[in-house]
Amino acid sequence: MKKDNVGGLPDLQKRILEELKEDCRTSSKELAKKLNFSVAAITANLHELEKSGVIQKFTVRLDLEKIGFMLRAIVSVSILPSESSVEIDEVLSSIPQVVRYYKVTGEFDYYVELAATSLADLESSLMNLCRIGKTQTSIVLESRERGYPRISREELVL
């Protein structure tokens, strides 16, 4: 199988990933037809991608507004010197409004993405975040998710 230098993955696996990024429910049969390979080749490559951990799980993407989470916020957090990484992870994991968080370099230590159903819900999560450090909150007015970077060779800009 031909490999290039992007991620060290064979071209077929990159093409499979590009298709699955659009719709993870695409069957092996559909992938085989789209990519002009046998179902057996697609299935073997999917298994290899899962076994190697490249594909971690197949999941669903929710429209948070449609299920009641009308407010989104990005919270920059400067951690108190007395807090340990374990304590920070425990606090962040205990806040149900936390969608994801990043440990970062720069002026702040973490960026935390929150989804809340109301201002009171947002305030509750912010009060919990204040336990671990100083916060600065930005309300998300609009977002666009591009998803993952392009990985198939023919789409790369050199």
C-alpha cells in the first residue's frame, strides 16, 4: 500500500478517513463503491485503523441548541498555584456544562468550552471554575466547526 509523508498512513486509509469524517455511518460496501476497492480491502483497513487507535470511536455530533443548550462560552482560566493537575481534572470533569477543555501555553493555563441552558446554568459552572483559578469568560456569538484537518494527499496544499 502506498504511503506518503502525512501521518504515515496509506493513501487508501486517508481516503477512508475523509469519507468517514463526513458520515461515520457509511458502510464498508458504500466505501468500497466510492473508493473503487473491494469490501474486503475496506474492512481490513478499517480494522487496522481501529486497532492502531487512529479511529478511536464512532460517535454522533449533536446540535446543542436544538437540545436546549442555548449559551456557549469559552472560559480562559489561570490556575491558582495551590491546584494540582489531578484536582483541576476532577473539578473540570465534575462540571456538567464542560464540553471540552484544553491545557495551553501563554497567558492562561486552560481554555474551557461550556454549553449552558440559561444564564443561571452558566453562572453555576463559572462559580465552580472560580474554585480553581481566575477566569475570563467570552460568550460565543457564532461558531463554525471545520472538523478535522484534511488528510488525503490530493487535498493537501504544498
